Amino acid sequence: MSETIARLHLTVRGRVQGVGFRFHTQQAAEELGLTGWVANRSDRSVEVVAEGPRAALDQFIKLVKRGPSMAQVTDVQHEYLPATREFDEFRVEL
């Protein structure tokens, strides 16, 4: 029985730009076998879209909330959506 693939959309706020947050997020996603992307936003938040098994996405949220050592995450908004399976890797948007 294969696990259902879901899509997760996150908006992360706090001290999350200029502290290696996107690369930390990419590493966490790759370790969990997720695909998608992470990008800085003009309002100083970070946006993340990830797809993979729901259990891996749940673990991913915990890792994102922790962030790298220099980050200070104050808020994470998330929603689960149907997967589109449009990604073949997890990338950092520059």
C-alpha cells in the first residue's frame, strides 16, 4: 500500500531571512524525500511549497519551526492541499 502524497504550503515569519533558513529548509526537505521549493518574500517572510507523504510533511513542519541556529521563527502558517506532483526536486528560489 503506497502512502498518499500531499502538498503543504507554509508561510514562515520571524528572523528567517539572511540566516541560512532557505538552505536549512532545502536540506530538511531532501532528507525527508520531499519535492518543492522555498523562497524569500518581500515582506521578510519565507514561503515554502513541499510535496510528499503526509507523515514526512508533518515532520518537515517541525524542522521548519526549529530553523537553523541563527533563525528565530515566530509564526508558521500552513495548509495541506492536493498534490500536483509538478516537482522533481526541492529547490531554493533566489
